[in-house]
Amino acid sequence: MLITVFPKILIANRGEIALRVIRTLREMGIRSVAVYSDADRAALHVRKADEAAHIGPAPSSESYLNIDRILDAARRHGAAAIHPGYGFLSENARFAQACEDAGFTFIGPSPHSIALMGSKTGARRVAKAGGAPVVPGTESGAASAAEAAAFARDAGFPVMLKAVAGGGGKGMRRVARMEDLISAFDAASSEAMRAFGDGSIYVEKLIENARHIEIQVLGDRHGNLIHLGERECSVQRRHQKVIEESPSPLVARMPGMRERMGEAAIRAARAAGYYNAGTVEFLADRSGGFYFLEMNTRLQVEHPVTEMVTGLDLVRLQVEIAAGARLPFTQDRIEWRGAAMECRIYAEDPANGFFPSPGRIVQLSEPSGPGVRLDSGIYPGWTVPLEYDPLLAKLIVWSGTREHAIDRMLRALGEYHVGGIKSNIPLFQSILNDPAFRAGEIDTGYLDRLLTGGIAKTPAPSAELAGIAALIASKQVAARQPEPAAASRSRWLAAGREDGLR
Ligand code: MV4
């Protein structure tokens, strides 16, 4: 592959993803520039980068989300290009445009593609026009509950009301009967108005017991597009992914499904004029039917799962594509080998309503050994700041079979000790020992079932999960989001945990 035209790249992000990018840049002989806020002066990404630029106070709105300060840092350090990571400004079309306007290459898709896929109904139209299957629904926002009712009458119940400006499940309502439609429409609309400043609602047929399966795509700036297969992300809680894996257990047993989904993803991406790395999300039903949901126009948290089964470095490919290179292979050269799985290790306490648990890491033992990869952003003695998403690390394993990957993950989790703060490591041990998970019987309702009632059906439940289930049964945390202490709550919300980490 060509020597890239970028001697130096600034990473407009923090934590494990900044480190992930730094590592590839070092392998490519490209100098890295980290950015950091007041809260991140001692962060690992700052220590590991070749250069680092302070960009402002702790709140992300004044640092990691501040376009001018990031461009300023890129200028001061003489960077040629900017990698946005995930979250923060990674899916902000104005940021991508501002980078280009200031003379920096944005390592990602065009501002136009980002903007196209940013609207849920816009993305649906683009995908449909390109020939990807979409869930039957209204083409744009339904002006009134009456319009929504007309669709539901024709399509049949249940239906799903969704916010046009949507994301993270806000402004979303399942409706099973005509009698409930008006009140659900009003509730969804006012929730959407509060969350997004736009109360527009559209309607889709509800896909029951859906799985969330996504396709990694990769395109160059010469019109070549390929897919790198699927990731199954059905194990999630409140629209936050918890475990991701490839192959999807469903896709693995459905002949031709990967090829069909891959083709649909490429159609949607092509219709958006897409280049660089992107992810097309689908809802899949039990019989192998699938529907376009949305497209994420960034590198995702769970990209290592795809790297492990394909043997590719997605960050290197992103940089090469941004430099104008052609894809170095065609679709028929992509091979998938074995099974990979990722656990998102968070500073949160699963036994206490998943309450965030930032603080000082007083002791740390990290897993390693055969088939283990740890993309981590922490070190002993460091204090996890409460201003940002509390993702500590991603533990990724690879093995020849899914069954052995699960056992390997359990082995690696057993080697992992984070002292001084609470982590969700015990939750993973419960999931990986659950017979339904081991059988690949997962959908987007799986984790809620495990946490509420599934325990009764599980032989030899772990003490940890029993504790979680008991607490939920006691109704302390049953129906609502954990509420951090009033003082820290707004900062957690401001950090936009739901913004980019879905
Ligand atoms: C759906 C659905 C079932 N039917 N749409 C949730 C977040 C938003 N981006 C889309 N979501 C869903 N849309 C129809 N027509 C079920 C979900 C859904 C979901 C989707 C992906 C991952 C996790 C989920 C959890 C609950 C519901």
C-alpha cells in the first residue's frame, strides 16, 4: 500500500478509541496528536500519543465537542488529517465540513453522506431508493395521530411509533391496539419534542422479537464498496450494547443470509454516495427476514469484532481511503474465520441499578494470552473522570468456534481485576454462563429477560446475577434509568452517553 500523504494526524477523541487509532498510526509511521480536556491531563491516550494538545475545560461542550478548539489544535500541531473516533463529533456533518474547509482531511465519509443518514426518515428513503428492504412504514413524519391510525389500520397492529429526529429509543412507542394509538402518539411526540426539539413522528410495522444485526461496510473515494460481514448486537440494555459478536448465531445458521444482508448494506451505502468505514443496522426476524434500520457513519465501538474475524485493520483502511487509495481488495477476497466476541467493560455497578462508578483505579490486573485482545484506556492510579462515558475497556476474544470463544472470554474475565471502582465484569460472567446465550437464543429483549425473570430458568445461577435479579424484583430499579446523585446527573447526561456509543 502507498505511503500516505499524512505525516501527522490529530485524533479528536479520548480514551480507548484514541489509543486504538494511535496504535495503527504508529505502525503506519504517522505521528499522532492527542487532544485532552482538563479532566484528561493524565489520561492514557495523552501519554501514548507523540504529541498532545490541551483543548479546554472538562465539559465536552467546551472541549471534545468544540469544533474551533479542535481545529485550532490541529493547526498548532501541523496535522494533515483528523480522525474523529466514535461519539463526540464523529457524526457531525458540520464538523466534517469544517475540517475540509480548514484544509484538514476528515477521516470518514463526506459531510453529505453524514447529513443524509442523520435523519431517520431520510435514511429510510435513501436505503429504499437504493433497493435495501425497509420496514413497512410511513415515508415521512405522520402529521397527526389520524394519519398514523390510517397506516396502522392498513398494515395491522402492532406498530412502532418513532421520532423522525430519533435515536437511543427516545420518542419510540409500541402500540398494540387502535384504542391506544392517540395517547401513544401524543406521548411519543412530546417526548421527541423534549429530547430533539422536533416532535415529528413516523410509523412502522413492529418487528417482534427482533435481533439487531449490523453490516460493516467499507468504500473508497472511487466508488468501490464492499462489506465485511455482520456483527450481532442483540445483547443490549436500554439501547446500550453490552456484548457484540461475529458471526451472528442467526446468520451462521441461515444459508446465504450474510451475502443477502451484505448486498443490501452496500445498496444503502451506494445510494448515499458513501465512502470510508460505515455500519448499516438491520432488524432481523426469526425466519431470516431483515430490514434496514439506520446507518452509522463512523467507526463503531464494536469494530474489533470484525477485525478479529477478517484479519483486517479498519483504522489503517480508513486512513488509506481518506488519502485517496483504492480498496486494496475486492469482495471475493474477504474471508471470515472463527468467532469473535466483545464485552464492553464499564465503570458501573450492575448490582446497584447500573449506577455509574467513576473513581480511582487502585489495582489493575489485565487479561492476556491466546486469542485475547484488550482495547483499554485505563491504568492503575488513574482516576476515571465522571464527565464522560464510563467505558473503561473492551475485552475482545477470538477462537475457532463460538462455543470456545465463550469459554475463552470467561477465562479472560477471570483474569481481569479492576480494584477501587465497580465494574460490570460480573454481569458478563452471568450472561456467558446462561444456557440461552450459549445456545445463541438472543434478541433485543434477551438481557431484560435475563435480568428480571430469566434467572428462575437458569440452573445454578451466579450469586451476582441473583443479587441483580433480587434488586430488580424489589422494584428499586425495575422501571427506570438509574439516577446518579443530583449533582453528577446532568454531567452524565451532558457527556451524551447515548450520543455515539450505540
Ligand atoms: C424497531 C423495533 C421493532 N420494530 N422498529 C430501537 C432503537 C431504534 N434505533 C430502533 N429500535 C427498534 N426499532 C420496528 N419497526 C425494535 C427496536 C428495538 C431495538 C433495536 C435495535 C437494538 C435494540 C433494540 C431494543 C429495543 C427495541
